[in-house]
Amino acid sequence: MAQILGWVRDRWLQALEPVLWTATTAQEAELRTLWEHELQWWKTQRGLAGDSLRKPITQVRSLIKALPVTEQNSWENPRTGEREHIGLKVFNLSEGEWVQMNARNQGVTQERLSQQVFLKDPDGLVERAMSLLFSETWADLVVGIAVCTGRRLAEIMKTGTFTVKEPYTVWFEGQVKGRGREPGRSEIPTLVRAFLVVEAVQRLRALVDCTGLEIEQVSQKYGKAVNEAAARSYGDLEELVRATREKVSVHNFRGMYARIATFWYAPPPVADITYMAQIQGHRFVLEPRVEAGTSAEEVEQIRHHYASHANYADYKIADTDGNIDGRQGVQLGQPGVTVLDVFRSEYEAWREKMHAEPPVVAPTKGRQKAATENKTGYSVFRPTIQTRAWGDDLREGMRRQLGHEIKDDELLRRVFAVYEQQDHHAGPAQGRVVRSVVGSGVRQAGTLSLEQLDLPAETQRLLQEGMALTGAADLLAYLLAAGEREARNVRSQTRRHDSERYAAMPTSKLAGMKVPEAGTERYRRAVYTLMQWNEAHRPLEQWYITTLSIQKLVGGRKEAINAYLDAHRDEIEEHHRKLDIKPSYNRKAEPIGQMITIAEEPMAFPWGSASPAAGA
């Protein structure tokens, strides 16, 4: 359970848990009165209102979920079909109250509308994502999947299950928010071929294993690296960065995906709010919980409030002149593109009413086997000898650059990707084609990858595992972090060696040295000498260890002495407490340098040093 606010835990222990622990369903009315009083206390005594109520309410409900559930104190939640403590039914807000909490005032709404992002080249945005789906770097894979599916980080890396349904749709299950209100699975569109997304998820899960992490920990461990990858791939596109954000992050892609998917695939008769709510799993927009008798106008207003909270208006499709393009379903009828099952009947009825042309179906030659009938999972391409030779040359060029064998399937996928990305423009030279095909795992210039290095397979696997375990975004970031750790270790070892060397020198030789390690050794000897002196003398002769006292004994800069005393503050304060030494003890007529002498021999100072000589 997440950390509970201190005052929430106090209220829980004092006012709520004692009642809820013995409550039964017959006491629902009494519990509602208790909850009303508790909310009033929060508002008057804690000054909470609006969105500030969200966190404490969520935390109280989490505490209720930890209570034992019995036949006497539980009810069956109709949304989940599961029995829950009666407190969860009562200690909540109504749908309308949540809407009021979430709704923004008119000024904020206008500000958001003024910051709308105009997507002038949705094809180009998706082409970048397709490139990332071929990457060997786990963070690039996450970004590519996020753009093409609009899923959250934890869904991509841990909870989500993706299964190909149609060429451009997948069955998805494992949503992390509102799971109690979600069906077992839902059909969502993909902005590229669905199997590319599914296989990218499989490769990602092989590179990074999140099964042992809680949902919240996924973002904590991997969020920074993924956002860095997002900034590398899309950070040059200023239109993606809202005025409220300094740089593009994976969060941007959720709204961007919904808008592009609506533009490409949403049937014209379906409202954009409805389509986006469906593909993002926002059941609270599709079917808001309202009191019985709520008018259709009020329900629609609630839907729009929620849609605003879900950032549906953040992105709009626009032409090169900045004019909004409000069309929907512009790719419906293209080969492989289908309407989501949930909207199929509505689309068919509209098409019949509008006398629209039937969707274009890709021509077939003879009967093709369905995927379920194919035993091998492969089909047969029959290129001519010359075409095959050309492909083999491309394959060899790719093998040299990527560092692994390229099978027919991978070769064809990369060629297909380049064909779509380059808008059917053929390159004049084979070398350019090879670079383009290899670039289907396109990465920004200056980004180092394992494929570029001639490394043994075992070394590659070891580095990949290290990158996954540390959450590094790419090889360069991983190597820099490892290099920094090694540099710190070497520096520490060097300083330790120097410290041991200076600890073996006579005190008089240290006095003339300007290096920091020599000064540290002088301060160490002065502190040790003062401690030994205080142990052996009466209170009136003892000295409180201060920066000035050290400076008068062995010299040095105040800043350096302060740093040394701070590093050993616990030992020094314990020494003062043990002997009950006060700062006023230093008000002596005789200077400290005349009373105390620092020994010359290095063996006289065993305290505070790891030196073998000093410790002997």
C-alpha cells in the first residue's frame, strides 16, 4: 500500500476504523452520516476542497479494502461482480461530485484550448514510431508501442496483453486504471500493422522483466529512461510540447494516438469523444454513473466534462496552413483497414443510408489459408533469380551493419517499412537502400547501439541484461553511467592510497604541503590529539573541538576544516557529551598552541584512519 498521509491515518484510527471494523450492511445509513461528517471535517479543519479531496479519499478507500470481508459487512458490486466491504459503497463521491472535482473552470479550459497541438503530419509521426518498433533498445520499443497503441507505460511493460485481431487492430486487456469497470478485453486500433506491435511487445518483455515489480514501481524505475527515449525520437517537434511541459514525454503519445486513430479509423457517424473513449478504455465517458432520472442533456455534459479531463481536445489534425481537419475514417476502405466491431453495425447503417461505396478489399489470387489453417506460420514468396540476388546483397549489407543474420522475414519487413516511410520514392543507389532498410530501426544520429559494435554474443547479452536491470535508455547512457561509477571508484581508491601515504609522514613534513589530502591528515591528527588531551586532563584544562582550535594547532583553511569536522561530527559530539565539555571551556588565558603539541611520529595517531601504519 502506498504511503498514507499522517493526518489521514490519524483520522482513520480515531474516527473511522473503530466503526467500520464492526459495521454491517444494515448500518448503511449510519455510515453515510459518518462519512458526511468526516468530509465536512476535512473541508473545515483541513481546508480541503475540489481536487485536493482526491488523494485522502483514495487513501481511505485503500484502508477499507484491507478490512476483512464477511457476509454481514459486504455487498456485491454490480460493476465488478465481486463482494466488497460496505464502506467502499458509502465512502466515495457520486459521479456528479467527481465530475465537479475534475471539471476545470472556464478560464483554465480556454487556456487549454489555446494550447492545442496541431498535428500537421500524422503520417510522419507514425513513421518514426514504426522505425522504433524494429529497434534493439528496450526504451525505443516502449516509445514505438506507446505511439502506435496509446497505452500507458505500465500496460506496455507489465500488465497489458496484445493479440492480433485484424491487420490493424489488436485485442487488448490489462488496463491499469479503472480495471473494475473494464471488460476482459477490448479491440483497439494500431497505427501500424498489428503484428509489428505484438512482436515488439514480446521482444520488449524479453529484454526487460517487470513481473516482480508493482505497477507503481514500473514508472519509478523505467519512466525516466523512456521519457529520454521519447525526447530523442520526438523532441525536435515543437508542436508536440505543450506550453505546460518543457519537453516531450511518453505521456504526450496517449492523446496523440487517440486523435490520429480517430482521424484514420473512426467511422464518420461516431462522435470523436465516443471513439476516443472506446479505444482508451474510458468507461466513465462512455457510460457515466449518474443518479436515476438524470436528463440526457446532463449526461452529455458529464461526458464532455470527463472528456476534457482526459485531454481529448489537446490534439487536432491540421493541414500545412494550420486549418483544422475534422474528417474521420480517412483510411477506412484501404487494404487491411477495418472498423472496430463495436461500431460496425452503426457504420454499416450509415453507409447504407449515405449510399456510400463499399470498402475496398485487397484482391486475392485463389483461396488463401486462414492463419488458423496454416501449420507453419509462413507463406511462400516466389521472386525471380535476379530479384533474389538483389535481396541477398541487401541482406549482406544489413548483416554487416546490424551484426546478426537476417532472415527473409526480417528483410521483407524492413523493406516494406521503408516503402511506406519514403512515400513510394525509390532510392537511386543500393547503398542508400541498405542504409534506409537498416534504418527501419532508425535511431537518432549520435546514439550508440550494440549493433554498431563488433562484440561477442555473450558480451552483447550481458550488456543488454545490464541495461534492462538498471533501466538505462540506451547503450551510451548505460556506458556513461558505468563509466562514472568506475571513475568514482578509481578516484576513491586513489585518494585512499594518498591518504595512507600522508598518514605515514611526520607531522612537520605535512605542514608545508598544500594538497587537500595532507591538510586532511593534519586535521585528523589535531582532533585525535585534542581528544587524548581531554581524556587525560581536568575540565578546566579541556578544550571544546572547534574550527578555530584546529586552525591554531595545525593551520589550514576554515572551509576545509569545517568540511572535515562535519564528516566526523558524530564522533566529536559523542566525545563532548561523554566528558560534558562545553564551548565555554575554550575561554582560557593560555593559547591552545602553548598548552598542546602535535606529536611528530605518524604512529601516534591511530584514530580515524584506515591506514595499516596508523592502526598498528
